[in-house]
Amino acid sequence: MRNRKTVVVLAGVLAVIVAGGLWLQLKPPGAKLAAPTAVPVRVVSVARQDVPRHVTGIGSVLSLHSVVIRPQVDGILTRLLVKEGQLVKTGDLLAAIDDRSIRASLDQARAQLAQNQAQLQVAQVNLQRYKLLSVDDGVSRQTYDQQQALVNQLKASTQGNQAAIDAAQVQLSYTQIRSPVSGRVGIRTVDEGNFLRTSDTQGLFSVTQIDPIAVEFSLPQQMLPSLQGLLATSPPASVEAYLGADTDSVTGDRLGEGHLSLIDNQIDTNTGTIRAKAEFDNPGQKLWPGQLVTIKIRTAVDKGALVVPPGVVQRGLDKHFVYRVKDDQVEIVPVQMVYQDSGQNIIQGVQAGDRLVSDGQSRLKAGARIEVLSEPPQQIQAANTGPQP
């Protein structure tokens, strides 16, 4: 009986072992641990090149000469010889005022001069005669002195007549209004036939010089030593003017390139800025008086600098760093920021040609696997937008 029970137990154990073996052989394979997913990123190559440094600011375009044309004599405006917007040169006739009254005064002064000159001629002949007679006491000394005084009086009269003629000629010249500068005629305020007075403050129109032209701008007072050095160079430092008044973006339309011409003689204590002026050739008239522009001055050139776009460099708690590609992974490399602007950064701590992550850094960490997107690595071109040394 005991042997039978033992056989039954052994048979049960054997059945369990067989069933377990079959289950192990037939069970579905378990899911393997998922491999880390590669992070898609974009990369750029570190470029080595000469990079000009610039400082930017807001400037206002100013004319070097702007004149309001006003009458210098009273009279009727008889002729307007220029049109609004016309370009004129120094000395060009702009307008004419009725000059008949002044010409009559000039003729009268000339006639008076001729009369006094005739009287002076007779008086001088008599003086010469009295001088000869006075030697033999033919005339008294008193008569001779009186004749000498008459001659002096007539000489003074002729000088006064000549002065009156000169004054009348000056007044007559004022009836011909000529341009004192070369420039562009503005909008006129009077028409032919109006009576003009010297007390009129509005004037006929203005003439404003357009070419060359100036831009006045302000920079922080800390820039004064740099500006002084730039002004002392030969030729002075170049200044570029761009459309608009946005110092964060100077890649718009370039209106012209000029040179630094002067620095103001004092610093504004209210704003802590120093004013400066640059002069521009303006043949295309892209710069216009009163226009607000962004100016860019090249202050230095970094030779053989390592350049990357701004998005490459990341900022940690106490330092800057970049993600450098090594095979299919990235490593964290600390870098030093040498110079930065809106278009590029100059860094130290990497080598020219190193591939750095430019987009997708938010999911990265040291040793993370990456997948470089299909487009080829970007090359740094931002530095080439400025003037080359």
C-alpha cells in the first residue's frame, strides 16, 4: 500500500516537472528593454575667420547746410525761377524782386556824385591858382585857407556820394535772390505778385544740402576712448547707415557708408551719452534730413576667430558650454564667450571644424545618442555681412 502511494506521488511530481518544462518552452518571449531613442539635432561646423567688431546706435540725418530764403528788401516778388524740389547750385538765381525804386535811388546817387566831382574839379583849379598867388601875396592867406577847406569839403561829399552808390548797389543786389548753398529747394510759401517784407519770418522756401549729408548719433560715454581712437585714424573709421531705428537688426537696406567726422565737446550728464557725427556722400539721396537710421561703426577686427551662430552656445549656472558631436553621441564642452552680437558669437575652448549642436539641445545631456538631420552642416556666414578688413 505504501509503495503504491509513493508511486502516485512520484508520478504527480513528474507530471508537474513535465508541465513546467512544456510551459517554459511554449511561453511567448518577454519584451526586451527598449534601447535609448536617438535625439534629432542640427549641427554646425566651427569656422575660423577674421571678424570685425561693431557698435550700433540710433542716429538722425542732418543737412550740413540748410538755409531759409528770406527777402532782404521790401518789394513785390516779380519772378520765381525755380520749382519746388529742384536741385540748385551756389549762386543760382532763385527769385527776383521789383527793383525800379532802388535803381532810381542809385541813379540819383550817381548824379549827385557827378555834380560834386565837377564842383571839386573847379575848386581844385582855384586852389592851385591861389597857391601861386599867395607866394607874391596876390591873395590873402585867409582866402587860400578857405579854398583849401572848400576842396576838402567837396572831397568828403564825393566820398559820401560814392558810399550812397555802394549802398544802393547792395540794395539792388538784394532784389536778385541767389542760392547761398547747393541743395534742394523745399516747398514754397509765396507766389509771384506777393509783396515781401524783410520782417517776414516765414521766408519764401528753404534750400537744403543733400549731398554730402551728416548723421548725428549718441553712444554711451564708455565709448569715448574708442571714438577718439577711431577719429584719430587715417582715414577715420567707417560708419554705415541702415534703414530704420532697430539696433538689434542691422541687416536691412544699407543707405550709405561714410566716415566719423567729429565728437561733441561734452558728455550729456542727464543721459550719460556722448554725441558724435558722421559725414556721408549721398549721390543717390537715400539719406534724407530728419530721417531716423541705425548706424554701425567698426571698432576692431578679431583675426582668426572661432565663430558660431548665437544658438549654439548654452548658458549654465556659472559658465557657457556647447554640445560637441563625437561619433553618434554628444559631449559637453565648456567655452569662453569672447564677443557676441545678433548674428554671431566668438568663442574659445573648441577647434575649427568641430561639429556643434545648433538646434535640439533641450533634450540632450552628456553621452546622449543623437541623429543628425539630413541637411549638411551649416557654415558660418554671418561675419561676411559686414565690411571686410
